[in-house]
Amino acid sequence: MENRKEHYSLLTATTMIIGIVIGSGIFFKSDDVLKYTGGNIGLGILVLCIGAFSIIFGSLTLTELSMRTKKNGGFVGYYEEFISKGAACGFGWFQTFIYFPSLTAVVAWVSGIYTASLFGFEGTLENQIAIGFGFMTLLFLINILSLKLGGYFQNLTTIIKLIPLLGIALLGVFLGSANPEIPKGIEIIGKSNVGFGWLAALAPIAFSYDGWIIATSITNEVKKPQKNMPLALIIGPLVVLGVYLLYFLGITNMLGTSYIMSTGNDAVNKAGEILLGNHGSKIILIFIIISILGVVNGITLGSLRMPQALASKDMIPGSKKIAEIHPKYQLSLKSCLLSYIITLIWMVLHYITQKSGIIGSSDVSEIAIVFSYVCYIILYLKVMKMKKDKLIKSKFKGIICPVFGILGSVIILIGGIVSNPLYVPVFMLICLIVGGIGYYYYYSKKKYQR
């Protein structure tokens, strides 16, 4: 068992949560949220609040588990300690083969969207994917060749990403402007009555808030964790919600809902132009690209270690070789290579789904995130059982938090299905099958060894 090193303060833990959660999603998902809500700003605010609500209660619940384990591997460690090693292996396979690589591929593609716009390249899917591939490969190499450089880049981008968000938020809310005309040749999308279709906005919102689960894995390294971690897990998401709400209100006040829905991801360019003049859009784009690359870097940090984490627990074929740590790079190069290849495959799959339009305005990572929320429910139920067994004394932490965490997960699941009733259930079944294969692999190997 490792000795616990308590070296994170409340402030550090809170800023870490903010840095992990705030990423690329709010920049390129705002138009999706408005489309799903029929241009209704009030409903947009509601789904942003539901997303924060799911994080707060979910993370407070999982803190009860993180304070009771020294297992490594983050979420896989929770499953290993509190559910079963087979379930941990299954969830680890899902994260290794679906969650991390699909998320990396999509966010890298988003960096390609804004880079193409910055340099005036034709905004074809092929150009965007090619640029995203280049950035992804570069960040994989940086994180393999220099652990410190990857960490420094992460810290820098956490600060930089707040600049365009707060700039557009504050100036848009307090100064506003006359809504610009929609460029000629672009289909105008106006307000509409969507009924319960607004629930579909919860899928892109889940993407915008994703990453919070990583924060619970640092609980054992926080000073006075019983006091400080719950505070950090309340303050952090509330700060994120505040920033997101201000940005959402700022950009809708500045551009108008119809302009944002019609121009999509390019809307933020116009916001930069209004704020900073002719070159304003370029300046804003540079900040956004750096911010998005920070997200790609952060996901890559976790992604290239996942096969290594599974191999250390003998949960993946070829574990002995994959677990070998290179003395110079302090990483398993085989783990890094496997992670890179899987991510490339997902980039190809993402290209196919976007080119064919089979999932509409969604992307392959959204469903993986929705499936993750379903997996969280298992751990929420475990916390409730621990309260029943009197291992947890607080009713708030043992009953109220997990119940609301489950409710949040169910709402996001419903939103995911509403966004694409045909594709989402099929893809979630694929996620379940991959997890099932991991579960079967673990127990079949143990049976063979006996």
C-alpha cells in the first residue's frame, strides 16, 4: 500500500477541477444546445444547470469511495476495490478502447476546425481531420518524450482557456451589440417549438462538462480530504457553471440565437471580430485553439497510460510486455503505441460518421460519455449500500448525493437517446459488448491459470 502524500490545498484542488472540466465543449457545443432547445435561451440555461447538478452530486458521492481506496487507475480502481476485478477489467477495456480514444479523436478534430478557420484553409472535413491528426500526433510525441513538458503545457492552457470565455462573457453580457446579419448563402435557422426535444441538448452538455471524474482520483493527495474535497467538488463545478452561463448569455446577447444556430462553430469568429476589430476573430481563434489543444493534451496524458494501467493488473493480452516501463521515458512505449493506434482507428470512424451524417450533429464521443454516466450509477448504488451497512454515517453523503447523482445520470441518458434514438442505443450496446469482452477475458484468464 502506498503512503498517502497530502500536498494539494483546497485552492489547488478547486483549480484542478476547473482546469479539467472547462475545455473545448462550450466553444463548439453552444450552437448544438441552441438547436436542440429551438433557440430558447432559458432552456439552454436549464441544461447547463442540470449538467453542473449531475457533476456536484456525482463527484460528492464518489469522493466517499476515493477516500477509502489506495488503488491506482482512477475509475478502474474504484470498480476493482468496491465492485469486482472483472467489472474493473470490463470498465478499463471500455475506457481504453472506446472512451479515451474517441474523445481524443473528436477534440483533435475540433482543433482542426478552428485552425483551418484561422489560416483561411477550406473548411472541408478532410482538411479538419488532417490538421487534427497532426496535432494529435504531436501531443502524443510530446507526452512520451517529456513528462514535464506535457505537464507545463497543461498548466499554461488552463489559464489561457479562460481568457476568451470571460472576454466574450463579460463584454457580451454588459455591453452587448446589435446582432449581426447572417452571411449570404447560409441557411437561416430560426426559433422553434421543440417540445421535449430539448432533452437532446443534454448530450452535448455532458461533453462540455466531461472530465470531472478525474478530479475524484486526487482525493488521497488533498490536505484534510474529508473537509476540503467536498468543498472543492462544490465550488469547482459552480465556478464552471458560472463561467459557462456568462459565456452562453454573452455570446447569445452579442450575436443572437439565429446567427449562432445558422453559422454553427464559426459564430465565435464573429464574436471576436465585434470585440477586437478586424483581427479580433484571429486573436480569439488563437486562444481557442490553444485551449482545445490543452484538452487534447489532458486526454492524451490519461489515454497513453490506460493500457499500461490495465497491464499492471494483468487485465489485457500481452500484459507482461505492455507493462514494461522504459527507463528513460518512465512510460510503457508499447502502451503508448497501442493507445495511438486505437485513437487513429477512432479518428477514421469519426470521419466516416461525420461524412455520412448518420449521427446528425452528434459525434462518436458523446455516446461514450453518456455510457460513462450509466456506469457511474453502479458506484452510486454501492455508496447507498455502504450507507445501509453503516460504513457511511452521513445521510446526505450516503443517500441524498447518490440519489441525485443517479437522477442526473438518468437524465443525461434520456437526453442521449432523444438526440439520436436509433444510433445511441446501438452504440451503447457496442460499449457494453466491449466491456463484456474485458469482463470475460479477466475471468477466463484466471480460470485458465488455475
